[in-house]
Amino acid sequence: MADYTFNPPNGSNISGQAKQNDAGKEKYRIYNIFKPTIVLDEMSLKETNPGGKNQKIENKTSLEYPFIKINDYIVSMGEIDYFEIDSTRRLPTIILSLSFTNDRFFTKEMPKDGDIISVAITNKSDLLIPIRNDYVITSATPLKKSTSIKEGNSITFFGELFVPGLSGFRGSSAYIGTSMETLKKIAKVLNLGFNTNEENTDDKQLWFISTAFDISIEEITSRAWKDENSFFDWWIDVYYNFNFVNVQKQLLSSEDEIDIAASLGNVSKEFYWGNSTDKTAETPKVFSNFQGYKTTSFYITSWKPINKSTAITYDYGASVQACFYEHNKVIYDDPSKTKYWSFKMEPAYDPEKVKSHILLRGRAHWDPSLNKNEPAQANYKYVDLYNISPWLGIQYTISNPEEDNSKWTGNHHKNYCRAQIQNILNRVELEKLIVEVSVQGTNLNIIKGDKLPVVLIQKERFENLLISKDFLADAAVEFFYSGWYYVKGFTLCWGRSEPQVFSQFSQKFILTRREWPTPIPTTPIKKDN
């Protein structure tokens, strides 16, 4: 009997990695600098009914349902109640609910300290990189056993992507260089790959690591700086790549050209013949509820907006008046140098959209000359009312970073305090209003950090007429929710159900943007002369 061993192919994500120019703005992409070298547990299973005409288990597992192994126990499809990978936060996490007909698993294979859930999920196209993860089990639901009554054996595990040493302290260390150069070195120590859309940052200093790597990474990224029109975020993806991304570049990336993706059908393999993967066709990289997309994993089965705008404004302010004290010997030698700094900071926006789109900065101003037939509204300027003024402490600035570090006048790059506010203020702006879209099947064309368009169609004529009397067709585009979005992450789920035409895998994508179009198309506001 032959062995079937899960062996992810080498290759790049089909979304592309190179930058390119087009008419207007530049097209930015997240690309790979170096690949991960992390070692995973082996996953393999025996070939079934070789030469038989029926579909083989090795041609279904990891494609029709997740291939899961806990210790030496390979979980069958019938034992999986629910499976979810959540890739919306810094580190992917897992939820796994299982049911068993006997006590073998609980007696022989019950996970203990440091035990791993190994997962493999393949695609219907070899052009896309499959998911192969090890998750360390962090907790499990309590299991109640009775000595007198025979009960069902069910348990739910929770875990996080196992990156050895990420949350541990390995001793103090220090790196001289920019934040990006330092994060590359940390990624190599952790055997992670490294993805970015930047060449480098402008924040050379000595970065001191005195705690666990995950805490140090958060601190370094919060202080990362390139220029006034940049802000940064980080995460580890399902492919064991450390991502350090200038989010502003992704948001400002050109919207003139739509990427090409692999067309992936979401029909279960039970309903068509063949053991090999599908021949890959091309399709526009667009989410839509257009009926022609229904048999693909780009078809939106449901969607919903999630609004936290006002709560975030209350917590973080519509703008920030940041204050800090600058200290080094050069400043004290020159009495005319500024030592106390106070400056106003606001979220960055796309300058081409500011006059034509809605910004989430309080209720729109009511103008009696333009709204004569409407009830009067009170006008409150959120930007003035909800301003916070944090004290950022003392910044020991390096005034001579080009010299040998033994001769430096301080410890911090010149935007050390400012970067912290700029990064967090712009990050939370993307949390204010998000759209969650659901698709059937797996769609690994889309990676966290991508930028892609969504086309939502309102299919009820009477609903359209409530928005505008100019809508005469039965179907019309939802102008407010359609458009280009930044991908903040996704969840990938599998749930046991009766056999159906469509895949039992599903995905939810978290999409966001800062500038929102009006519900009815309008012309941009002209600038005052």
C-alpha cells in the first residue's frame, strides 16, 4: 500500500507580488522576501482501494473536509462537528469540535501540555498554496463523564498557530538598524518567512529586546516610521510568514486595474467525477452577489456591515494633540532648541476621495441653504469636541544616526513618539465601519492585506425606488457598499451537514476602508479658490 503524504508545493500566491505602474496611481502588492523554515509534524495516510473506481479517501481528505491529526489520531470526517481557522488577528487561531462513538480518543489520545492539532486543507488549483498548520492546544471545553449513563463523547478544542518561541523569553538582545531590518532578524530567529510591501523604514536606532518576542514585535511595530503618509501593521499568516505592511500604501493602491485570480468552483466533489484537481481558469478577483458567480467561491452568499464608529471616536478621539518632551545633550547645549513638543495628528485619507466621499468623523454638517425642506439639525463638530491629548513621555532623540552608535546623542529615532500615535490612530480608523462577506467553499486567492473590489447588487426594484426614484431597472448596484476594500482577515469554517451540492467549507472575509461613497452618485465638492 502506498503512502499519501501531504507536501505543499512551492509557489507564490496567484494575486501576484510585483509592483507595477498603471495610469494614475501605482499598484502596490505584498511580496515575499524570504520563506519560512519552520518544521511541522508529519501528516500522512494510507492509500485506500488502489485501482478502484470509487473515489479514494486520499482524494477527498483536505479537499472536501479538513485533514486533521491530533497526536497519532487521524480524525475522520464523521467525527468533525465544527472546524474554524480565524485569521483576523495577529496570530491565526483554531476552534475544533469533535464527537466520538467510543472512549478511545479520551483514553489514549487525549491532548496534554504542548500537544498539537495538525491541519491540512488543499485547493482545487495547484496554483494556490494549500494550508498546512500546526496549532498548539490552549484550552478545551470541560468533559463530563458518567459511570452509570452512556453519554455522547464530545469535546471542543481551542488553539493558536504554533510558532515555537514566539511568546517566550530567550534572553535580552539588541539590534541596530531600522524597525523593518530588526523585524526581519526576529522572523529569521523564529524560522518564519517575511512579507512586506516596503523597501525599508526611516527609523534607525538600537532596538532592545527584553521580553517575549510577541510583546517586543508589537512595541517595535508601534514605533515604526517611514514618513508622514505611512502607517504600519503586522501579523503572522496561515503560511507562517511574518507580515510587516505599510497599510497606507495598500489603501492608496491603484483602483484602475482588477487582479486576475484562479477560478474556483464551490461544488462538492461528490457531484462530479475525477480524482485530479480541476484545470484552472482565470477570473476577475472580485467579490459579488451577481448570479453568474453562484458556483464560484467569489459569490457572496450573505454580508453585513459592522459599525463601531462612535465608540472608537470616543476611545481614541477624532484627532490627537500629542505632547512629549525631547531630551539630548545637543538640545541642552543650544537654548534656542525646542524641547517641549505639542502637535495635532489626524488620520490620513486619500486626497483624491476627501471631497467626494464620506469620512467617518461625526455627523454631516447641516446647511439650511441646501436643506430648506428638512427639519433643522444641530451641528456639532466631532473633530473639535472629541480631541484627546496624551502625554507621550520623554524622547531621547538620536541627532547623529549616521555616526557610530557609540557616539549617538540619544536612544530614539526622531519620530519615536510621533510614530506611536500615527500608527494606532490610522489603524483604528479602519475598525470604524467594516463589511463582513460570506462565500461558500475555500478561496485562498485572497490573502490578508489584499485590496480588491466588491460589487453588491440590489435585486428588488421597489427597494431600489426607496433609495432613488431614478432607479428604473429591477437590479441596481449598491453604491454605498460596493467599491474597493482592504482585507483585514478571514475565517475559514467547515461544518458537518447532510450531503449538498455546495462545499461544506465556507469563508468570511473582513473588509474595510476609510472613505465611503455616497449611497447615490454625486459630483465631487469643488475646492474653494
